[in-house]
Amino acid sequence: MNKKLILASVSTVLLTLPVVMLAFDPGPIPNAAPTLNINQIIDIIFSIIWPVAVAFFIIMFVLAAFAFFNAKGDATAVAGARNFVIWGVVGVVVALIAWSIPFIVRNTLGQGI
């Protein structure tokens, strides 16, 4: 019964993931215009990567919740579920730092945001 519940939940998440991803608007597709500078390219890349990262974080925490739910008091299973949460938080922190680097560099170089 638990395997069917997990399979149904995972398949539901995977089937709704494209709908959630299409809800984000990454902006217009860049063309080969000569006015395209490095700041705009970095903004376009991050506007595409950020929704994918957010979807990954959500999936990671949902898997952690399922792992805690299925642990049923087993110490090794709880430790594994705790690792899901720890690595999920580490991923969020690293992504936030990576996302803020272009803004820090721009402000340091004096170009503003």
C-alpha cells in the first residue's frame, strides 16, 4: 500500500512539474542583436535557471517529507531523511549565493543593478 501511495505521489508531482515550470516567464528569447551585452546574457541565463532550481528544491523537500513519513521511527531511515533536508538546505543556500554574485559584482564595478 505504501509503495502505491509513494508511486502515485511521485507520478503526480512529475506530471504537474511541466505545468508549474510553464508558469514562469523567462522573458523573450535573445536574438543575435549587437546590443546584447554580458549583463543581459547573465540575466537571461539566471532567469532560466532559477525556476528549475526552485522546482528541484521543492522536489527535494517533498522527498524528505516522504522519507520522514516512511521512517516509522527507524533511526537509520530518520538519519537518511535528515540528510535529505540538510542537502536541500545546502542547495538553497548555494543557489541564493550564486544568484546574488552577479548583483554583487555589478555593484562593486559601479554599474548598478
